[in-house]
Amino acid sequence: MPANPVTPAPTPDLLSGQLRNLIVATIASTVGFWAWTVIGPLSSRYAADMDLGAGQTSVLVAMPILVGSVARIPVGALTDRYGGRIMFTVILGVTAPLVLLTGIVGRLGNFPFLVVIAFFLGIAGTVFAIGIPFCSAWYDRSRKGFATGVFGAGMVGTAVSAFFTPRLVNAVGYMGAHITIAVVVAAMAVVSWLVLRESPAWSRPTEPVLPKITHAFTLRVTWQLCFLYGVVFGAFVAFSNYLPTYLGNVYDYDATAAGTRTAGFAVAAVIARPIGGTLADKVGPKLVTLLSFAGTVVLAVIVALRPEEERVYGTAFILMALFLGLGTGGVFAWVGRAAPAQDVGTIGGIIAAAGGLGGYFPPLVMGATYDPANRSYFVGLMLLAVFAAIALLLTFTVRNGGRVDSRTGAA
């Protein structure tokens, strides 16, 4: 395999804009994730108001994840072409009225129409596919894990949603909460346009989008990282959205109490993500990813056994969140190493889509395999353990997973 080219020293232009653009992009991602997951924390309310079964509730919660996943592929390719500043502005600008429509339709109590709106609300989840190439372009190769790890902390928006959405509803009413969130999203769209700037290292590609996507699918590393990210990020997204339902069904928590605990889960994963990216820069993403999947296997089995005491299952969920967070940072640190520079956005979009799709199916499986007589999700959680074990083995086969030499750029 040919050696990688020498990594150039960061230019003054790069250094001057790195922190500002990384911070603003991360905040934009946080807001986008809040909008993307606004339905999950209110799932028990929708279930009660519309008399929904476990399967219908699962479909409603999972629907935004579907579009937010699949749409990351074209959005990642469009980010390569038009840049992150334009794409952040457009996606957040479209999301704001969709949040408002979610509130209106939810208030009407029309389940089929709410599912349709939830489908389109998924566009908010594509902010992730925008920020990865945008932030990556601002940093040299030896610090791309740090950049994507910090940006990935924007998934704290799921914790913001779980913690604040039920409380906003209690404070200003159901419709008032959706108006407030829509205003925040719209304001962030304006900030993105006014503050964000493209990296001097970014250049607009001239080739059409479709061939870039097709080419990305021909690369072996795309498929390998898709599976790894589908398991690790999918588990995070699934729990961040479905954990309120899980805690309500298994341990009788109300929406606010379940939301608080879900927020703790999400915060733990968010804290671990940049740590995973930074560790990947130092010791290589392979070691970080292996540790993540090993921990996930063990903890999924523990949770599947449905421990009765909160100090046991609470600790297990927090530890699982930490391992998943390390894994999301580690896997995405691999993208900047393994993908050709001109295809990072496209490949990153595909891998991000795989992560989102990995979060789409578990809520459906959890709803379908729930045992109400025993209040157990044993089957769904054991499936997580099995897929994490498969991902653990696959990790050994992915190349370019060692530590990068900052002097030569070689992995």
C-alpha cells in the first residue's frame, strides 16, 4: 500500500478560523438534533392522547430517524459541492416550520398525518452529514479525529430534547414548546449564514453528485465503516429516542423522570465522543473501536437481564453510553484517514446514513419483541449484544486504524 503524503503544517488562515467554525457548527448540530428527536420525549403523551399501541408508538418515534438517515447521503454529497455554510442554513431553515407543523398536527391528534410530518422532520438529522466534512476541512490530518469528535458532541441535542422538551411543555404548554423550539432552530439558521465560513482548504468539486455517490459505494472501506457506525451510533440514536418508552414500560417512570434519565444517557455519550476522537488520534481508531464494542456487548447482556435496582441498571446504561460515545468518535475518526480527501463528505454522508438507519430499526424491533407480561425487552437487547460482537470482529479487518505519525502523515 502506498505511503500517505506528508501532512502540511496548518496555515495561519486555517488556525484563525478553526475554533469559531467548529463551535458554531457544533451548536448548529445540537439544535438540529433537538428538532430531530423532539417526538421521542413526548411519545407517552401521544400514545395516551391517540390511544396508540407499542408498535404504533415505535413507528412514530422511528419515523424521523428514517429520513434523517437516508437523506444524509445526498446531503453529504451536496455539502462537498456547496459547502457547510449554505447547507447548515438551508437544512435548519427548512426544519423550523416542520417543528411548528409537528406541534399543530400533534395537537389535532391525527396519528397518520403526524407520522407524515415526522417523516419530513427527519431532515433535521442530516446536519451531521454537513458538519463532518465542514469541520474536517478546517483541521490537518493528525487532528481530524479531534475535530469530528468535538463536532459529534452536537448529538447532545438528544439530551437537550429529552430533558427540556417535557419541561417546556409543562412550562409554556404543548404548542408553546413547539413554537419556542422552532424559533431557536430558525435563529440558528440565521447565525449559521452570518458566522460560518468555509475552510481555505475546501474547494468546490466540479464532478456531478451522483457519480461521486456511486464511486463511494464501490469502496470497501465505505461498507466496513457503515456497519461499524450503524451498530455504535445506531444504538445511541435508538436509546436516545426509545429510552423514555423503555423506562416507562419496564420501570414505570413518567415522561419527565424518564426524560431526565435519557438526558443523562445522552450526555454521557456526548462527553465520551470527543474523547474517543482524540484517543483515536493518539492510539488509532481501531483500538478505541474495539474497546467500545467489547463494553457494549457486556453491558447489553446486563441490561437485558432487567436488574431491579436503579443503581444497577442506571449504572449499566451510563456505562453503555460512555462506550457507545467512545465508539462513535473512534469510527468517525477513521473516515478522514481511510477516505480520499475529495470524497470525505460523500463517504461521511453514507456512513452517517448507516448510523441513522442503525437507529431506525431497533425501536421497531424493541416494540415488536416487547414482552408485556414480563415487562421485558430481553430479545431486543440480546440482538444488540450479538450485532456488537459481530462489529467487534469486523473491526480487526479495517485498514488504516493505527496511530498517525504527525511528521509523515502515515498511519
